Amino acid sequence: MYRDNTKVIHIGNRVIGGGNPILIQSMTNTKTEDVEATVAQILALEKAGCEIVRSTVPTLEAAKAIGEIKKQIHIPIVADIHFDYRMAIAAIENGADKIRINPGNIGSEERVQAVVDKAKEYGVPIRVGVNSGSLEKNLIEKYGKVTAEGLVESALDKVKLIENMGYDNLVVSIKSSDVLMCAKAHEILAPQCDYPIHVGITEAGTVYSGNIKSALGLGIILNQGIGDTIRVSLTGDPVNEIATAKLILRTLGLRQGGIEVVSCPTCGRTNIDLIGLANEVEQMVTEFDHLNLKVAVMGCVVNGPGEAREADIGIAGGKGEGLLIKKGEIVRKVPEKELLSVLREELKNWKE
């Protein structure tokens, strides 16, 4: 697998690359200068399972805020820089654990060199980021439009530029909102790149469309052994990104731990509010991320036990009562209104 052979990079107290576990990232959408709001959002992201967080640094005030934010959080913080190289330098000086730049947006090579020199001085890794919205005109002209090949060429050009400046503490990312283009770009990049790769589908959209696009894109890429960190990019509360990222990794067998909820699609035999119950169970099990279980929520006491056979534990609802099921075997009958509380109690006392 490509990820087993990438360079090992330290980001604050975390390590990526070289076969280390794939880490989940997100990005704050607060004003970074608002330390209180930004810290509150990062702490919520931490609680959800975020392992690296990125915050935009468009101003000197935002750069200075990085230092204050770091005192109150427990995961590495990445400074997102767009056009002003001075913000990258200031962010590093104020404690950023990594910076994200597109060297093509920074300006002259002298400015890029100044950023690289500061990163080298502080031992801070640089994430070289390229996306389809910022692809250089000459590459668009070369390939006729924005293409996977153009994205890869742009990224590798930027990597070579920084390597020639004497620095190889790098992470690479190439992103597109076009799922298949993004997947193809990673397939082309991975054999040519021994740096860790951060993977995401940029501008994926709302929770509904963004989750689908991210699951498809990340699934294709990760399943080929590509990717050392991931972000599910959604329009809205970034906390929503974390649960999706964890589920993608668990579904692909790339992460253990946490509870997977399976539920039936309902049919005419359903005599309970299965949709509501399943949603309640999915929310409730977030309390038990230390368990590695499959929990089934079924709406029929006739087929429920059989359908839940592959789950470690499950509940099946009937009219006024339901069943508690373990490994497909009925344990006991439970009043319908107690199904959720009984399941919670079972999980609380679960022994692995």
C-alpha cells in the first residue's frame, strides 16, 4: 500500500505517514481572531473525534490568536494561508503545528523561500495544497481544461520547488469537487509521491450531498491504499464532518473502535417509530466510542432476530413490546418504551 511507504511526518503531538493510522481532520469556520469561539468549536470537534484541526489565518491578529488557542486545545492546529506569506511566517512564530500553503498563490520564489526558511527554523511541516479552482493558467492551456493530470503536475511542481529550497518536511494535497477527477488525480500522484497525502473532496456541499460525494471519493481513494489524513468537507457545523469520516474509515476496515449501527429500511410490518428509534440509537451510541460493536435496530419481531444475527447486540420493536437480541438470539422481551434505555444499559455494562 502506498500509505505504508510514505515519509513519516510529525504534526504537533501526532504522527502521519509510514503506515501510521489515518487521522481525521476538520476546519473551523469561526473567525480565528475570536479566540473564545474558535476554542469552543475546536473542543467540540475534539469531543467528536477530530485529531487535527485547521484554522484560517488571513490577518496578523488571526496569526497571534493561534498562540492563545493552542493553550486551550489538545490537538495540533494547522494555519491555512492563502496569499500573504507574512501570515505564514507569523503563524509559525505563534505556534502553528503545520501550515497549509499553495506556493503559486504566495507570490515570488523569494517569498516562498522566506516561508520555507521559517518552517525549517521551527521544524514545522508544510502542507502543499493544490485544488481545481486554483490551477495555473498554463496548465489549463496545456491540458485544455482542468484535469487530473494538470492537478498532479501542479502539485509535484510545488513540491519540487520547496525541495530545491532545502526542505522536505511536507504533506501533499490535491483536491477537486469533481469526485472522479479527484480520484484519478490521486491514482496518478501516489506512485510519484513519497510524502503523506491529505485526502478530501473539496466544496463537497451540504450534509446530504457532501456526505455522499465524500463517501464515494474518499472510499475510492482510501481503498487503493492512498491517503494518510482525511477531511470530509461539509457546508455547516464542522462537527458533522467527524462522524462521517469515522464511519468511512470503519466501513473500509481502516479503523477499529466505535459502534456501527445497522437498521432495517422498514416495511408494512413495522409497528413502531423505527426511524425515530434508529436515530436515537445512532445518537446514543456516540457515548460508547471505546466499544467496537455492531448494533442492530430492527422494526419487526418476526424477522428481526434473524436479520440482526451478524450484529453483536440489537433491538427489534413490535406493537407495545420489543426484543433484546444478542448474536441473533433473543435474550428477553422488553416494553417498547424501554428499548432505548435497556440497550444503553447493556452497552454500559458490555465486556469486550
